[in-house]
Amino acid sequence: MKLTQFLLFCFALLSLTPVLAQKSENQARGTFTNPLPVEFGDPYILHTQGTYYMYGTGSGANKGFVTYSSKDMVNWKQEGQVYFHDNKNGWSDPKTAFGGAYWAPEVYEVKGKYYLFYSAQWKVNPTKEVENFRIGVAVADKPTGPFVDLTDKPLFDPGYPIIDANVFFDTDGKAYLYYSRCCYKHPVESEVADLAREKGWFKEIEESWVYGVELKPDFSGVIGEPVLLLRPPVSLSDKQAEWESRSVTAREVNRRWTEGSVTFKKDGTYYMMYSANHFGGQYYAVGYATAQSPLGPFKKAANNPILQKNTDRGGSVTGTGHNSIAYSPDGKEMFCVYHARTAQTGNKRVVCIDRMEVKDGTIKILGPTTTPQKVPSGVVSGGK
């Protein structure tokens, strides 16, 4: 038995050697290589007091969320679970479909407190909907939690399932919540839907749409009615229709998504990045739109998509989407943080970061990459 255990240990060590060698080599050269050593979806990075904290969907969380910490944004250490569904104000139901659907956590620092926005299945479900997602808000004194829900119910109830909360704090002090209405029971007529019926692919096409609404200052609810900001194209002649409909035209699924949005402001322009196509498929990709006010109207960019699979160009990356943004330690470089799948990682969603540029109203992402890149600017040599 001891000999068998020893041989198994040696085999495991040998299997890790290439990974460890690559990591050591990268550190020696001051580089990093995608994917990062974090396996989850919908990554979001908070930078506070000289440390980065990453939150996401999955990665072993038991009906809640974990976080990872880093000093340089490329070497990460798991800090354990930071949110548990059964806290004193928990409002979700972990026994429902999708394991309770604890998805897309994002954490914001406001006046010394940390606020976690996330999606989950609401336990108030009299009509027994399969997708009964709502958005919750939890608070903690530290980015590592423990986070406790502000109240024993979701942030608000728009009357349909919603996911993928993103909060934008404007320069006038107002805060805005952006979210995605789910495709569930949301069939939409369009020329793409007509094409799907004509070809015999699908009888109907469901869609998810991105909405925005102002938040109350204490995050206890919303102000006014949500505004529709982004949706898939209605006409096939729309230049965005081809890339946003690939999951349908490839007969992958009868849904078109507009989800995973993240909003930021630069030089007076509001940018909303979003993901389209099936989150579990190869065509998941990122586009963006711009506006002159936080609630639009938003106009989609001519150079969409700005992040997509590269297997048709000899690469190994697919399913690039649900991104957030982060800045280097010195604040000089901007990064797109996203999940993807690679030929090596298979169906596992893994986290990648690539540099992005915003200039003259246009976003460009320098990825997806799987070759060595320079570490973010401002990283202290040897720091972790």
C-alpha cells in the first residue's frame, strides 16, 4: 500500500511539473500566461487597499461564493467562502433548479463597507417557475466577508427572472443597477425568429435584455422604473445580427442572450460592455455600446464583437464572455477580465485577463491570448 501511494504521489508530481515550471518561468521573466489559476465563471475583481479580490460563479462554493486574493492580479490565493446562503437574512432556495443559481457576484466598497450584489433563486415562488432568479445585496466589513444579506428578500421584484447585476457609480454621486432579464418564457418576434421557423430549426426564439435603473443610496431598493437599454437585433440587416445570433444559426439553442454587462465612464462617454450567445457554447462573445447618459440611449459599436473565440485563427480559446474590468496596480493599464474555455481545460470555465484600450470612443481588447504577457504595470517584483 505504501509503495502504491508513493507511486501515485510521484505521478501526480510529474503531471504538475510542466504547470509549475511554466509558472516559475513566467515569474522569473516578469510575465503571466492565460488562463489564470482560477476556475470559475463571471469573474469580477475588486481592488482595495493594495490587494485584488476576485469573485465569480462556482469554484467549489457551497451554495454561495468564494474569493481569491492577489497583489499582482496574476497570482491568486483562495481565501475561502465569503457568502453563505443560510445567513440570518438569506432569501434564496438552494434546493431548486441550478442548485439555487448562485451566480455572478460583484463586490463594491462604499464608505468603508463592502456590498455584494449577486443572483439566486428566490424561495418565494408560488407558480413554481424553473427560473425564478432575483438579485440580492449583502454587506460585510471586509472583502473576505462574511457577507450578510441586507434584508430577507431580493433587492426588488420586476416581475420576471433577472441575473447579472452590475453597479455603476456616476460622478454626480448617483448609483445605477444594470441587469439582464432572462430568456425564460420571453419569446421575441424578429427576422431571426422567422428564419429559424422557416429553416425548421426552432419554433420560437427567447431573448434576454439588459435593463438599467437608479439605485437608492442605501441599496435598499430602486428609484423609478427600469429602462430597456440593450437587446438582440430585430432585423437581419442589422450589422450586429450575425454575431449576436450565432448560437441560433448554428442550431445550438433557441435563445439569444444580451447579458453580463459592465458599465464604465471615460472622457464623458458611458461604455456598456455585454455578452451575447450561449454562455455554455463556443460562440459566447463580448461587444459594447456607448451613450451620453447612464440610462442611454446606447448605440452598439461598429467594431463588435471585440472579444471572441480564436479557434478559427489557429488558437485554442472559445466561450469568451461575461467580463469585468480592472486596472494595473499603478492604474496605468486597463484589463478585460473574462471567463473562457481552452482546448486544455475542456468544459471548465477558467479566468483570463487581457489588456484593453479605450480611445476616441472605441474599445479594443488585445486577446484572447494564451502566450506569455508582461505582468500588469506597477507590480512589485516578487510580490504575491
